[in-house]
Amino acid sequence: MTKIWDERRADISYIFTKMGETRPIPTPNNEQLEELVNLTNRARGRARERQSIREKIQDLMDQMEDMMPANPYWCYDYRDQLANLDRELASLDRQLNDLRAQKRKDAAKARELWNQVV
């Protein structure tokens, strides 16, 4: 019984010794904090822009659906309008791809900042 108690006491004293050691906690400096805030604000802006694009896409899809009546020759009647909608969808897709690229770039920048802190 005393052997077990001695082992536990040694473990406890080791823990308190480790807790007693002081070392600074790494924290970002003001410039790094400001950059991290900027990255967060950019992410919020991207989220809003993504939502706006999704709403536009849904609107375009609804328009396309409205153009497709039961008429088997509907595509001839709406050919130009559908082509315009396709171009708009392609443009929105490019915008989404640009947002993804910005997100990857900002994530790399954030990792770089945090690696400087630690």
C-alpha cells in the first residue's frame, strides 16, 4: 500500500513541479492581430457574397424553369434568353471560383501568421 502511495505522491509532485514552471504563452503582436482581424472580415464578406451569388443562381434557375413549358419546341422560342442565362450562370461560377481561391490564399496567410506566433 505504501508503495502505491509513494508512486502517486511522486506523480503529484511532478505535476505540481510542472505547473510551477512559468513560461510565456505565445500571443500574436498587434500587427498580427490586425492582420487576423482583416482576414476574418474578408471571410465574412466572402460569406455574404457567396450567399448573394447563391440567391442569383436560384433566381436564374427559376427563370429557366419558367421558360420550359410543356411545348416540345420550347427551346426554339427561348433560345436567346437561355443563352443569356447560361452566360450569367458561367459568370457566377467564375465568381464562386474566385472566392474559393481567395479563401485558400487567406487560409495560407492565417497559417503563416499563427506559425510565426508559436
